[in-house]
Amino acid sequence: GGNTYKDFTPFTTFELMKHIGVYILNGVSPSPRVEMKMQPQTTDPFNGNDMVFNAMGSNAERRHRHFKCFFAIQDPRITTPSRKTHPNWKIEPILKQALRVSKEAIIPGQDSSIDEQTIGFQGNHQDKKRHDEKNEGDGFQTDSINVEGGYTWSFYFRNQPAPPKWTALGLCPLHGRVMALIGQLRHHHHCIYMDNLYLSAKLCLFAWKYHK
């Protein structure tokens, strides 16, 4: 209602897309603060971005404060579900959108692979995975199916419960997630490559029997 920011004016759809786009850009090339991307490179040669500055204008940082107060991706009327069943509830709309568009953008060929991916970060979180033996660092971990060139076609976060359909048939949670990923492929007779962490004779039997 303009009580906090007297200079607030309604956002256009195009303006909203710009602010969301800056978050996507910051995910690809992180800065300490996303607002740093809105400075010209003459002002901040390391984090500034002339493309963002030219698109959003000199008032971008102030307008982004409006955006952060205005923008929400959760309906406050919906009861928060249990963390045991929906650990990623706050960002589920973004994850669902990412899954939808990533699968629409690419038609997988015959060969693909399943591997783990880690989204590293410095802070603490109860779902953070520790990697003492790797250089990648600690973070949120996901299993993903990837096509040629390393493109992530689909993913399944490890802090989410394993699919009960597969664990009820005797598969471990890891292999249950793998079966859920393979089951999203639209055709039969794909060749899926995995390392020893994933592979087992039982998994191969299930993959052929249920998904060909």
C-alpha cells in the first residue's frame, strides 16, 4: 500500500521479468549481492553488468527493493506441509518450472547418463551434504539424468523422500530415485550410463523390466 516505500508504483509484467532475470544471471555468475549486477562496469568492473544497467536504468537498485517486498511465489493461505514429505516446499514452484522447461527444451537421444550434482554453498543447513573426499565442496545434492554435452534433462533432490512405488518393491532409496528419473524418458531402449555408486544387477533388472 505504499506505507514502507512511498515511491512505489505497480510493476509491469516486463519489469517483473527483468528482475527475475537478474536472479537467474546471478545464479550463473554469482555476486556477493545481486544488486551489484545493476551497476555499470565503469563503476564496478568486477560485479557490474552493462547489459543489466542499460536494461533496468539508474534507479534499478531502489526498484529492486520494491520488487523484493512485492514478489512472492507462495500462497500464504496454504498450510505449510511437513518437512519430511516436502523439504523443498518454499522453492517447489521454481523446481517444477525448471523441470518442465528443461524437458521441453531437449529431446534426449539414445545415450544419456545418471550422476550426482551438488549445489555448493558456505552456510549451514540441515539438508547440507558433506564431502570430505571431494574438492567440489558441501551443499545440496541431487541425482540427475544428463544428455550429450552435460545438459541436465531432469533431477531428483536427495533430501526428498524416495519414490514409495519403488522402495515398496525392494529397491533402496538411491535406486528408487534412479527408476523415477528413467521413467520420465518418453521412449524405450535408451542406453543409460552410470558409475559404480549407482549400478547394481538388481537395478539393471528393474530398469529393463519396467522401462525397457
